[in-house]
Amino acid sequence: MSWKERIGGRIGALLLLVCLLAPLPAAAVRHRGTANSGQTTVRTRLHSSKNAPPPVVEPLVPDFSAWSGGLVLYDPAKDTAPREGIPVEETGFFFTGPLFLRPVTRGIVIHHVGVPAGDTSAERIHWAHISNGWNGIGYHYVIRQDGTIERGRPLPTVGAHAYAFNESTVGICLSGSFEWEFPSYAQLESLTELLVSLCRIYGLKPNADTITGHRDMNFDTACPGRNLYPMLPSLLEEVSSLLREGSPER
């Protein structure tokens, strides 16, 4: 064996000895330990905290306070609607977004569907308003041509029917396009009964300030149409008369 081979062998032996004696990295030490060591630690922690109270998991409730304008979120479980005392067909609509409680009720706004003409259900209006990007139907009531009153939005909630006045008014919509059609007698009778009921509920005195057409609130519309709007003064007189007489609720 040459001297070069003897030196190379000694250097190799020294390098092997250094590798064996050098401490392993921390990650390698952890990995080299038994797999059960880490699991045991976890199990020990779980067992040691078994007498501790369970963690409280808060429900995920969206926070609408940033854009609700200070309005209170409507909760159908506790925010009971007043009873009208007249037949109202419940619809049970699902709304795609939150509804808020109407803080005050100062008036009632009368609408017509406009488009389409003829008899239109609250359900059809509901889906049309959803397709417009709204949470659902904007009116609180829809009166069909046979006089049936259908529920729209829950009565205590803010509607979406009269810009800048939604937080203080109830919206009633009659099926039909009263620019060309005329409301049926049954519709006018149901509208009168509903107005009497709402005036009682909210303590409103029927006049031109408390019961109005949509055009009185927003001047960019002809709603509730040229064939219904002129009837409003006589409707107010009838509502006032029934309130004075104390008409019985059905």
C-alpha cells in the first residue's frame, strides 16, 4: 500500500467518526423519536383537560351593522307581527338577504303593478323583485283582482316600494295596470278594509298625508295609475267614516 492510500484511508476513517459523533439537527431528533411520543403528548393534554369546561362555539352571525343605518335586524321568532283582523293569505316567502324592523310607521303608500297588466300574484312579484337584485318582494301586501289580500314582506319590516320613505311607510300594491285598466270592486273593498285595519294598528288618521299614492312620494312615476289615483280621496272618506263608526273586524 502506498503512502497516498494509507493517508486517504485514515482521512476517510476520521470523517466517518466525525459524522457519527456530531449531534443530529433538532428536526432529525424529533423525527428519530418514536411516533407514539408525539401522540402520547397530545393524548395526555386531552385527558388532562377533560374536567375543563368545553369551549364555547359562537354561531356565525353576519354583522350588518356597518350598512344597516342603525336599523334592527328582523327576527321572525320574536318580532311578532300585529294581527290585521281581516283575511290575509300567508305566503311564507324566503328572502335572499336580511330584513330590518321598520322603526316608525307614519303612512301607507298605494301602488299598482303596472307591468304586467291583469292579475298578478304576490309570488310572481316576489321572484321578479329577486331577479332585480332585491331581497324579495318590496310591498307588504298585494291585492288580487278577486279581492284576495296576499302577504308580501312581513308587516313589521322595512319595505322596498317608495324611495326615501321605506323606513316609515307600509306598501300596498293592487294587481293591474291602472293607466289602462280599472281596479275591480273587490279590490277597492279589500283595500278599504286593509286601510281601516292599518290605521287602527298604527294610530293613523286617514288623510292626504298618511295615505298616499306612490306618485306623491316619488315624482318620477305615475303609480298607482291615472284610473286609481283619483279614487284615493273618496277612499280616504270611506276609511274615515268606517273608523268613526267603529266597523267590526272580520
